[in-house]
Amino acid sequence: MSLSRRLQRLYRSDVILPFRWKLAIKVCLYNNLGFLFTTFPGYIAYRQRQSLTTLRGLSAEQHDHWLLSQHKTLFARAAAAELSTFLASALRLHFGGHSSVCQPRCNVIVVVHNKAELTYRCLRALKDQLDVDVHLIVVDNASTDSTVDLLNRLDGSVVVVRNQANHHFLLACNQAFDLLKGQPGPIALVNNDAVLEPLALQSALRCLERFRSAGAVTGMVVHPDGRLQEAGSVLFSDGSCLGVGRRGDPFDPLFNVRRPVDYGSGCLLMIRSGLLAQLNGFDPLFAPAYYEETDLCVRLSDQGWQVIYEPTCRAMHVEFASSGGSLASVQALMEANRLKLLQCHASRLRGQPEALAFDSHDPRQLINHLHSSSRVLWIDDHPPNRQFGAGFARLQDIIETLATAGCWLTVFTTNSLPGPADQRLSSDYELLAGGEQDLIHLLKQRAGFYTHICASRHHNLALLDSVSSVFSAERPVFVADVESLFSIRDWTRQHLLNRGAIASLPEPAQIPELATELRLMQRFDRLLSVSESESTMMAKATGLPTWQVGHLLVPHPTIHPFNARQGVLFLGAIHDPSSPNLDSLRWLLEEILPALSAIDGAASIPITIAGYHQPALVADLYHQLQASFPQVTCLGFVTDVSELLQRHRVFVAPTRFAAGLPHKVHLAAAHGLPVIATPLLADQMGWTPGDQLLVGSTGVAFADAVVRLHTDPSLWNALSRSALQRVSAECDPARMFAALRAAFDLPDGC
């Protein structure tokens, strides 16, 4: 068993572990070295705290406060040492200078007053932001430490405003806003005691681009000890506020889902520049600081804009390190500005929750501002990840489409043990996992919360049906996502084993098991199918509303013509011994490649095999392929297959048993790469042999088709154009969205 799997099992076991141990395990799984360095000092501090329990008799809250203070001290010391080294060198920090054509521009405002060591760490992280052209505005509020020396080391797209007195945060920000009027790109506020992760600004920018209703974006902010400071912030009816999940677990699935929030902290907040101009920046009523960002976000909301919490935008924040003054004076200022906020927005605040009644672990309270009323629980084998193959590219497209429409999504996996890296793969959904009892517990805990429950694949349909008794009152809408009719796949497999020939698409009456599979669907309310033929069959047999939700692909007409390409590509995932792709590889080895080698000049055609393949299942096949056919290259898993699809001349899909719709054929055709498949796949897709693709039902016929397509540019160009036209019609994003909107009751205009 791998170390990663052992750590995952340890984390999910009943063994009682200290919080710090659990966090360390999660960080190791996530492989985030930046947080790892703050975790191990945290473990030492944890051990010290344990020893203080009997010596001082501190409460748990006091222990936690002491632990956090130790981390702040460790961070400040390390930052001071790094600043000293930097100032003693000839190095400089350079910003911007990237091509505006390739990278989006983001204007970043940092207000500073002393604390040069923290400012250095902040600026260094901003300099290292990936895929963003940072235009930096630094407002120095009359610093008296080495801040001046540090700011003199800044180059590039930087403006430094040097105030002769301390204007504090609010007025200094308004100074910067005035400088940025009319400038392109959104404006990000970043505290000088915040350290952004490398993709933070990119994530926030993408969120603004994707969601037209977003006026501002905030991110996940963690304390130096790795615990949450806030996952977005909530505003209460008395004007007080709270960082959601404060001092909680940053890997909690609930806090890793994108959602609208009341406001975002000014330590990390990106705003559309045009909106800032309309609102005239921060209201000077809240000077010198505190509640100014809350007021700004409320005013944005009053104009119909959302503030979106994007958990993939992350930063570490040394809270209150840049505020100056005593904690008591800070608290007094916050209380005074709370009363001002209460007075300014009395009618709005009456609709906010009460502080004592708020539970940040209740999803009902976290998503109370969603425009859409659809809350979907999706049950499937694995998380949505197109790299996994086996229909999960389609699932990822479905989840992304629903999330863009404003749905709350919980993905419950039944055949995987996801870790923190899986959870942070996307903020479109909350990721949970387990078996039947875990699902029952979730449904009871969130009774009345979900509006729709969708199960995908026949065994998950059976699982949902088996736990449906948990709904004592009105149940959610049950949706069956039939990724493929497994009885058809099993029938075509048995036909191949018994007769040694590839079956044509059978009639329903030929498959006795199909009736059982269709009867299970009748216990649902709505059906989704992947292919037109299966959709027609299911609707006729069940009488239920049925929508075809196939693949989502945007055609990419080939940038490489026939003469710039070479070779044959096989692409497909192999997860288990019954995989159709495993049978395809065997057929390729045993019949197609020998037949190809017998054709004059064809033995030199290069063959590439790629895809996620379980090593134990393919090791012998790889060895035989490469030993017998030196023109074969086995790549295994490839992160981005676009280059392969653009470089090869022929795509082969030698699938001899299957159901549903082959995503890889659509994917190849979308890149302008002509396909050779079996008659079974052509029937399932409804594509015409000789028009959109070529077919081969025997090894010899398949090999002949490979040579013909690999050597005939006229045929190649004709098939490429025709298949692209079919993909444009069948894989249109608008077509998928229309079906999902009807199936999940999404409002018009979303």
C-alpha cells in the first residue's frame, strides 16, 4: 500500500489524532510545501502547549491563542531574516513587463506603514504570481523603518505613493483608486501582512470572467498556523460580522466550494474597476479603518452585484500585524464602525441572520444568497475529472455547467477515497465520499436541503433506490443519469466472446437484462442519457421525461495539415480487467498490427498508445507490443492530449463491445483528426461510414482502413471536415445547458 493511501486511511480512521497531526497529514497529501513549512513548527508548538496544560491551567481557547501567537512570531522572525538578506544583496523586485496579449492585467494596491519584513514577504509573493501581469500601487503611510529602502528596490510596473503622514488604510486606498481611474483590469486589495499563493490572482480573475454577476471576489485566508481565518465573511443583523469557518480546517469540503458571500475581507479582495469608480471607493465615514470593505460590498449588493468567495484564491494572513496600536484600541474602533454600518444599512441588515443562530457548518446558511434554488447531490464512482476517462470528462462538463448556472453541488463518490488534492481540484462542488451508511447519514443530516438527487451508473442508481426510504416526507427530484446502458455493453461483450465477432447495435428485445435495467429507472422522476439512440429507447420504455446530455466540446479546426502529421494514435483509459479499452489493446496486438505489418510499407507507420492505464493490467501487453512491433510507443498517462491529437494523422478506436457514446471519438474529431472505429461505435454515434469516419470489423479490414486514411490526403480532409460539422452540432455547449436547465429546474436567464 502506498504512503499516500496509508495516510488517507489513517486520517479517516477512528484513531483520535491531534488537530495538528490531521492537518499535517492533509498537507502532505496535498503536497503543498508552502504550508508544510508552517505545519511542523506548529506541531512543536502543539507539544509545548500540551505541557502548558498542567503548568498554567490554560483553557482551550487560551491555548489556541497562544499557539497562533507563536506562529506569528516564527513567521515575523523568518521574514525579517529574509528582508535583511535581500537588502544586503543587489537584488530587486520587478513587476509587470509581460505581454498584455497573453496575460490579463491586475492592478494591486498595497498600503504600508512600517512592518517592512511583512511587506517584503507580501511583495515577493505578488511578484511571483503566475499568468497575471501585476501593476502594483504601493501607498507608504510615512514609514520610519526599512520600508523606504525596500520600496526603492521595486522596478517595472510600479507606482509608489509616499505620504508625509499616516493616512491609514481607507484614505490611502482611495488615493490609489484615484490613480487607477480609467486604467484597464480589475483592482485587488492586498494587505501588506498577507502572502498570496502563486495562483491566487489568476483564480480571482477567472472567477470574475466566468460569473457575470460577480462584482468582487474574495478568497480563502488562513492563519500562519494553517487554520482558517475566513472562508468568506457573513454579516449579522446587529452589524457584527464573522469570518466563516474561523479557526477551522481549511481542507473541510464545505469551505472549498465557491459561493456568494456578504463581503470579503480587505486583506484579499478583487473588485471590478468600473464598479469602484461608480461607488466612489471607500466611504470616508469609516476612516481610518474597519468595516469599509463591508460597507463597499453591501453597496455592491444593493446594485445587484454578488461578492463571490473563490477558495482556489488563497492567502496566508498575519492578522492585525499591520493595524498598529493596541488590540483594545482596534476593538474600540471596530465597535464604533459597526454602529455606523448599522445606521447606514438598517433595512438591509434586518434580513441578515442573528449571530448566535449562525452555524458555519450548515450549508443552508452558507448559500442563502444563491440566485438559483437548485441544490443538487450527485452520486457517482469518482470525482469529476476528465483525465480519468470512463465518462468522467462528461461528468466534469456537466458539473461545470451546473455550477456556472448557480447550482449548489455536492458530489458523493462511492468508489474512491478522495484526499485534499481531489477536493481542491475544483471549487465547483463539495466533495464527499463513502458507502451506503455514509449516504444515509448525509441525507438525514441535510433533510430538506437538496432539491435534486442524481445518481450516475446503474449500481449507483440501485444504491439511491435502496436508501430512498430515508425520505419520510416529500423527497427531492430523483434524476437517473444513464451514462450508458450496461446491459447493452454486457450483451455486446458476450456476443464477442461467444461468436468471435463484433455485434451491431442490438434491438431491445434481444437483451433480456435490459428490461431489468429499465425497470429500475422507472423508480426515478427524470432521466438523462448520453446518446440519442439510448435516449429514445429509455423514454419509450419508461414514459419518463428524458433528456440527452452528451459531450461538451468546442471544435478546434486543425492547425496542422495532412502533410505535417504522421502516425496512428490510440487513446483510452484502462481501470479494470473488463475495460473495453483493454480488449481493444489486445485486438490491436493480436490482429490489427500483424495485418498492418503484412501490408507493403505499412510496418513503418508509427503507433502511439496513451491513456491512464493500471500498470498491472497492461504491463504484459506493453512488453509484447514493443517487443513485436518496434514502431509502437507506449506513453501511458498524458496530462494534455491536445498536442497528440494535433500531431498524429489517424485516430483508432478499435472498440469491440460498449454502450453509450465514445467521448474519445468526439474528442479526436473536434481536433480535426479523422477516426477509424468499429461498426458498433458508428451505430452508437449515428455516424455514416465513409462520410464522418471509416470502420473495420476485422483485423485485416481495420489495418486496410489505417493504410488508406494514412496515405490519402483527399479522404483525410473530407472526413476531417465532415466529422467537425457533426461535433459542432452534437457537442454544442448550448445544447447541454438547455437539457440540464430543464432537468434541474434552473431559472431562465441564468
